Amino acid sequence: MNPIKFGTDGWRAIIGEDFIPSNVEKVIQAFCDWQTLVDPTHKQVILGYDCRKQSPETAKLVAEVLAGNGFEVFLSSQFCPTPCVSWMVKNSKAFAGVMVTASHNPWEWNGIKFKEEYGGSASPEYTSFIEKKIIENEKNKTQIKKISFEAGKAKKLIQFFDPHIDYIAQLKSLIDFNAIKKANYHVLYDAIHGAGSGFLEKILGEQVTSFRGTHDIRFGGVNPEPIDKNLKTFLNEMKTGKYGLGLATDGDADRIGAASDDGSFVNSHQIFALLLQHYVEDKDLKGVVVKSVSTTQMIPKLCKKYGLTCLETPIGFKHICEELVARNALMGGEESGGISFFKHVHERDGLLNGLMLLEMMSQRKKSLRQLIKDLYTEIGEFYFDRIDCHVKSDQIVRLKEKLSTEAISTIAGQKVTAVNTLDGFKYLLADESWLLIRASGTEPLVRIYAEAGSIQKVKDLLNFGNKFLM
């Protein structure tokens, strides 16, 4: 059995191998020990879960351990998005949130995310303590404190909350629905059988059509990540011409993908850039903008135009979240589709970002295709892609050694002007294109990312990176 380690966002493992009840108990007991040490008087926890296999049962087990340690648990009455838990933590002034989810990972996986009192992702220091406490408890043979679910309810240590009421009210408070109703764009929403199902439908009513909104623990045979290759059937439906906008979220609805009215996929980089435009130009907002190292160069270009500070972090929203909290930043975003907005919560929210995109279209009276065309006219064209390579752990070690020792002066005919080692190896090229090679923090993968001014150049960069792995 592998040691329990936290990745870029929480602990994730394969169900039946490392994601087993005894390990879940160890993680939650260590979490309880951490909170008791930090603040023994603050006992309220928000607990949610997604649509995955064993998620409801795991949430029940988590509640039993939390209640056994004397914590007051508010458990979602049904599956819910991760940002719902984050918002409930902030809104109810709970000390933390626990979310049972493996986010966008394949269906065989599950996991646990922790949210701090501000609602955002737990910091590296926070999860590092939990990892150390797990080891310490195992060494000392510390007993798991647990009571039955029924006993927890009887003592009112386990109570329930409706994930729709307060969270949906919060989303509605941030959006100009008059403009949305007037523009009357019809939205196709693809939940990829995930936890976002039913939420946009309640918010937009007749203006939205649900797609893959039913419960399916295998997510229809794709990974529940809203990227081009997982959205083929959704994009085909968009091509029928019935819809003005397509929106898609991942397994726990904190990430966003989109499609224009002709069925063209719109990636997270384009969405991030458009929302930055929307906040500054349409809402007259200013502030620090935070991006991960794998995120588009469109963001620093726009920040320079607006006179805003742009900060770069390692991959993992927990790193972005640290800067969001420290600087009360305007927004933060990452390549994988997670974008936050300071008026909401310091956390990604795929549903809010989709609504904001719809609001921008409605207020400007322009299609998503036209908004992207306007963006590229202003700052130039940027294209992005990523490939994921399944590897063994010893291959990752050898790759890191190779990247560290082998000097690369040119890539795809362009001179390497700088190498950024903030997270992996990012090669910055003379024509503003870049290539990033790094090991995943959540899966046994090496990810290769590239951005350039043409689709062909992106392919050339990815081919170079892929050959370098061999």
C-alpha cells in the first residue's frame, strides 16, 4: 500500500487499492488532530461529496470520525459541487470544509479535498501537517475516534444542509440576469454526469438544456475533465445550431470549458482572458491577477495593458489560493479550467465562470466567437494544447535528471530565451511561444504543455516534448 500523500489539490487514490475506509479514517483523524491543536474551540465543519462511486458512503464515514472527535458536521443532503462547500464554509464561518471527490480524475479514483476557513484550497503547510500527523498516529498506534452515524445525528453533531439554497442565491447575486434574459441566448450545459448537474438548470430555467446530466459513476466512459477530447458528443450537439453558448464542468464542477455557437471548443485560457476583460472593462474592477505557470501568456499581456500586477505560481490551485488570500486578488486562474473571482470565494467555480461568460456575451451583445475574435485582434492569436503521457515512477525520476542536465538551446526552430523551473521545466522561446514539461501532482503522468501563435507550432512543440520523453 502506498503512503498517503497530498497532491496539487487534496489526497486522491484508486478505489479499493489505497482509497479504502481505513485510509479515509486515518486522513480525517489527522485532520481532526490538526484542528484541535490549532483551535480547540472552533468545531464546525462543512462536508460535501460528489457523484463518484463510494462518495456518499465515504462522506458518511467522514462524518462519523468528525463527530467522534466532537466536531459539529453539516453534511450536504445530496451530491454537490466543490465550490458549494467552499461557499458554505465562508458564508457560515465554519473553520473548514471537507469534500469527498477526485475532481477530474478517471472514474476508478476518489479522494478528499480540504478547504480552509476562507473557503479556498488548503495550503501546502496545512496538508503537510496532516501527512505528518498520519505517520505519527500510525507510529503511536493512535485509535480512530468514531461514533455511529445515527448516534451523531441523535447528538446533533451531524446535521444536514440543502446545497441548492444558499449557494444558488449567492451565484444569482453576482450576475446581471436582466441582461441575460434580454439577450436570451440558449445554453447547452454538459455536467459530464458530475456534481454540477441540476444547478445551472435551477438558475437559468428555460434558457438552458441539460446534456449528460444524469448520474453515471463511469462518467459516460470519459474522464470528467472539460477539455476538447472529452466533449466530442457535446460539441456535436452544439453544431446543430440550437444553442448560443455551450458550457461544461468537471466532476466536481470547479472547472470550466465552453463551446461557441458553431460547436468550436473554447479552452480555459480563452475563458480566463475573456473574464479578465469583462471584470476590468465591463465591471470597472482592478486588482492583482494570479496565474499558474502553465497558463496562457494572454493574461500578463492584458495585465500590462490594464496596469495590473500579474503573479505566477506553481501548478495547483492551493498555490494560487495563497496569493489570492494574501493580496485579496481580483482573480486567479489555472490551465485546467479553474478560475476564481474575489467577490465570491477564493476558490474555483465552474458554474459561476460559465454564468459570467454568459453575462459578458449578453451585456456586450456579442457571440462567444466574436468576443474571441475581438480579443485576438487586440493582443494577438494564442493557441494551446496539452498531452498526458502515462509513465512509471522510475521514468519520472530519469526524466527530471535528463531535464536538469541536458541544455536545450532551440526548440522547433526557435531560440530558448529562458528556462522557468518554478514547477517542472518551462522553455520560453523568442516568439513568445513556450513548452512546459512536468510530472502531474495527482496522477502517474508526465504532462507536456505548449502555447504558440499557430496550431501547427503548438503541435511542433508538443512533438519535441514527446520525443524528449523517449
